[in-house]
Amino acid sequence: MALSIRQLKYFTAVAEVGRISQAAVQLNISQSAVTTAVRELEEMVSQQLFERHSHGVELTSAGRRFLSHAYAVLAAADAAERMPVEATSVKGTLTIAASYTVLGYFLPHHLQRFAQLHPHIQVKVHEAIREDIEEGLIMQRYDMGVLITSNVALHDLSFETFFGSQRRLWVPSKHPLLDKAEVTLADVSLEPYVMLTVDEAAATALKYWSKTPYRPNILLRTSSVEAARSTVANGMGVSILSDMVYRPWSLEGKRIETINLRDDIPTMNIGLGWRQGVDYTPAMAAFRNYFQQQFLDPTSARSGRSRP
């Protein structure tokens, strides 16, 4: 039996959500098709990839190793499908700035793809907080900024949003809230809460909490996504964070589950910013066109998706 991309997609979907039924819903296929694909993979590698429980499934140690290989194969297949027909002739230098979260969890993949498509454009990247990115765009120290556009404050900037990364509740494996049919901020307020502070995450969180009579029971404030991830995975608290920074496993190899909240939680919007009225260089136009094709083109396989 030959390994297929389809099997790997089904396997990674199950690994990420921890439930075969939920993976089937996301993939818009039957549950039996997902079950069959996972069983075929386990027979192929002669190892059990998941442990089955009443609340869902968890990767075995062999499953975690296989997941790394699956991601690598899927990434390579995606790159092959999107291989440019020919190199562009656009030349120039492009100076961009990006915030911590964008640079850490979104941009590197796209910089690599842009470099493949435009080998004659030299891109210089600076990490900065949102206020410094805005000021740098106004003063033209940066040509463009890749940032959380929902936080942009200055009116002298133009910006274009490419996608919104959904925010969900992160909980450790086997958390009691996983068994509830519906979870709200009222439920979350009863749990110890991990408040992420980087990139104005705390200010954003308090805005949507303030629309309710509830408040988070803050256990930890941290600027580190990995600290938040590990704290949740180790059962010390819960957090509401975006899909863009979600990974199903902590650094210690402990599982993190996500729950859709009934409340209206805003997405984390990512896009490009630039100074109003600036003369567009060919390099700037190429950079903007790349993201438009990736996220706004309805024929793109990545349209609206945040995962690299």
C-alpha cells in the first residue's frame, strides 16, 4: 500500500483536533473515511499512532514522531504545487517591519516563498512593536509593515487585511470543559487564566471581556507564547489565543485542546501597512501582490488560512 497525501492530511487533522469526528467535520468527509485512513497508516508503519479514549484520541510517542514527518511531507507537496513557472524580473530592495507574533508565527514561511518567486529583491526585516512600526512607516524607515491590522491606530497609514485568525479557548487534555456542549466566558471566568501580553493581546482581551459582566481570573501574565502554551498544557490554567500561534503540543510533549466559545470573540487580523500617498516601488508592489494572491485570490488553496 502506497502512502498518500490524502492519508497524511486526514492524520494531521485528527492529531490537531484530537477527535476523529471533529476532524471529519473540518475535512467535510465521512468519519469512516478518516478512521480508514488512520488505520491504513498504522498498518503501513506497523505501529499504533493514536491511543483511543472515550473523550477522543491522543498521539502515541510513535504518532508524535510520525506527525513531524507528515508535516514535512505536506509542506514539500504544497511547495511543489506552488512552484513558480518562471522567475520574475523585478529587482530592488524592500525594508519591512513586523511585530513579535507575526514574525515568530507567520512571516518566515512567506519570506521564503517570496524569495523563491522574486530572487532579485533583497528583503530586510526588522522586529518592532506596533507603535514603532507605525512611526517607522510614517518616517519611511520601513517600506511596509506586516502587523496585526486590528491594532493599527494612526490615520496616516493605509493597510490591507489578508485574513483573520480565530481566537479559541485553550485547555489541557481531559479538561472538564471539553465535555460541555457549550462553553462561554462565564465558564472561563471560573478557571485560572493565563493572560498573554505581547502585541497588545491583553488590551484586546480586556475589550471583549468588558462587554460581559465577567472578568478573567488571571493566574499569570506573560509576554511569551511558549510560556502560555506550557502553563495551559500542564493544567495550571486556560487561555484564549489565536489559531495562528496554536500548536497541539507543548515543549514538554503535553496535549493542548481548543474549544469554540459561544461569545463573540474577535479574530486577530493580519495584513500589510504602508504610509498613505507613498510612491509604490516595484518591490513593494510585488510584496503586496504576493499576499493578495495567497489570501485574497479565491482560487488560492490558502485563501483565508493562517497556517503556514
